[in-house]
Amino acid sequence: MHARVVISQMQLAKVDEGINLVRDSVAPAAKQQQGFKGILSLADRNTGKGISITMWETEADMKAGEASGYLQEQIAKFSAIFAAPPTTEHYEVIVQV
């Protein structure tokens, strides 16, 4: 299994808006992607830092969403919320309990 980690900095006044966007728009869209296995989103309301971890069956499934424009489309939904562009990292999931 593989994971994509998106680390973001949200405007403090828009943290709740970002949380709602993940829950109401990003998560349902992710469920429609081939190989999607789950999402975990974290937010620090005091700093505006957000971390979103999506899990994928294979590395190819994870990268297909980047090649198709899916990931960029999801990130664009946050253009009015982010204080700075997010960073994206890839990992192999080595332990899941």
C-alpha cells in the first residue's frame, strides 16, 4: 500500500472551511478513484497547519491521480483557503494496524 501526504498551511480564519471542504468534497471525490483505500486529515486550529494522508492500493493507483489532474483539481479547491502552496510527499505504508 502507498500513501500520499499533503502538508498545507491554511489561513487561520478559514480552518473550519478547509475541514468542511475535505469532508464534503475531497473525500467523496477520492472514493471514486481507482485503488483508493482511505483518507486521514489532521488540522491544528491554532496554527492552521493541515496534513492530509490518502492511502492507495498501489503506487500506480496513487500516481494515476496525479497524472490525470485529479490531485491538482482537489488542491485547487483550497486556493482561497491556503496561506501558501502545499507540499506533497509519497510513502510506502510499512505498518498499518
